[in-house]
Amino acid sequence: QGSSSHSGVGLKRLAGRRTGLVPTAAAAPSPHRPAAMPSAAVLEKKAKYDARVCSLLENYDRAFLVCADNVSSAQFMGIRRALRPLGAFVLMGKNTFMKRCIRSYVQRTSDERWAGLADLMVGNVGLVFVKDSLLDVRDTIAEFKVGAPAKMGVAAQCDVTVPAGPSGLDPSQTSFFQALNIPTKIVKGSIEITADVQVCTTGERVTASAATLLGKLNIRPFAYGLELMQVLEEGSIYSPAVLDITPDDIVAKFRAGLANVAAVSLACNFPTQASVPHSFVNGYKNVLAIAIGTDYTFPQAEKIKAILSDPEALAAMMAAAAAPAAGGGGGAAAAAPEPEPEEEEE
């Protein structure tokens, strides 16, 4: 009876599996279970962070978007301490929550100055809010760069070349250099590299062998700090390189553009405000040429005619015009007559 009862139970389970009425295993937890509500302390912390972000967005109108890769906590402390007298504030946090705070502030206040900021929050980034000079804050941040060794898999900041010369390593490390195809020789009981070897290229990943070699030679080729990515000012977003433009650069570019407009206008015989002064000068030259070639004269041409009629005056004028073009040659020309007194003495 016991065996028949067990077989009956087995048949019922088998039939249930075929019809789908009896589960084959314990029910797995549903992946769509609602997430547990955060505690009151977490909610209060998020509310304080949101209030801080909204206060910064309201009180500041300029900021740097910075990348914080490979920046230590000690560097952050030094940067915050140095920026505090300049009225700047460093804000870091989770990108998702920072985006949420920024977007809710823009929707609530209709302040479009920060509307494009949320889309830029990608990667390990943060914000440096600035009240005073952007240049001063940029220079202060640049002071807190710390040298770091090359790590495997990290993108190289610059080309790294191992210079030729003593390496300070004992001859037992020769096989390591041979594996990297680095020419060496043994000098006074140590390995000496005989030629410069480039081991890293800008933008490429550092290989394991290159990282090991630079570590053995105690070379720290990279420097890490807060990297400025974008500048946000009164709703405008531009590259930090724009901060290097000086007023002299702007004037030079404006003059070059004005010269191009004048040249095109003169070539097309289409007068513009930029070409009118050149047109007047060219017209005066034409009239002056006619006056010199004929007996016709006018007050402005009489002086030129007088100079042309006097060869000495013309030579003096041509010498005065050639002196600035000669530049430093004037000193050599003045020094040439020095041997003459010696000939008189003889």
C-alpha cells in the first residue's frame, strides 16, 4: 500500500506538470516588485541637496562644467579651500539627481539660463559656480594638478618618451627591456638605454608593459586635476579656450575682416563704408599723376612738383623713406666710414 500510494502521488504530480496546474519549483520573486520607499533621513538629505542646488542656480549666473576623473579627495579639499575667498563654490553629486534638480528648477522658475546644463551632465562631472572673474578661478583650479604614474588602460594625456641614459636598474632586468625592444647596454653594473623610445601616444590606452616600464624608471608622466570642459555664462555655453582670447586678438580679427571687405568692394567696384577711404586715396593718386605729367596744377600737387624738380630734395626724401625700412642696417652703414680717419693719419 505504501508503494502504491507513493506511485499515485507521483502520477498526480506528473499530470499536474503536463497540465500546468502544479508548479515544478517554488515561485520566483517577481522582478517588477515596487522598490522600497527611502527612509525619512534619506528624503531629508535629498531635500537639503535640492535646496542647495536651487539656491546656487538662483544666486549665480556663471559656472564651469568640470571633469573629476582621477582627482583625489585631498585635491578636492585644497581646491574648495582656495576657491572660497574668490566666491566660487564646487558642487558634486550623482548625475541623475543633479539633472532632476536642475530640470525641476527650470520648470518651476522658467529660468532658461540653465536649461542646457542637464544634457551636459555625463560622466564623472561637477559644477564650479563663479561670481567674480572666470580667469582667476580657472588659474586657481590649474594650480591643483598632481603628478601621477601611468596606469594600464588609462588614456594617455600626452606623448611619453623614455630618454636615453642610465636607468638605475641592475643587469638582471635586461630581459624586460629586450621584450619591449628597447636597446640597452650594461655600463658600470647598471642598464643604460641607448636611444629614446616612445612608449605612449596621446589619446591611446597605456599598455601593461609601458605602465610597468615607467613604474620601474620612476617616471610620472601624467598630471591630474579638475579639467574644465564647458563654460556656462548667462545662458551661453562655450569652450574654455575662449577665455584665452584677449582684446588685442579681437581687434586684430576685426581689422583682418575689415581689410577683406574693403578688398572685395574695390575689386567689384562696389563702394562700401570700408572701401570709401581707399577709393578717395586712389582717386587722389590718379589726379596727382595727371598733374605731374601735364602743366595742370593744384595746391596739393605743387609741393610734389617742387620736390621732383629739385634732385637733392628728392634724394633726401628717398633716403628718409628708406631709413625705417633698413632697420638695423643703419648702424652698420654709420660704422662703415670709421676707417677713413686712419687713412688720413697715414
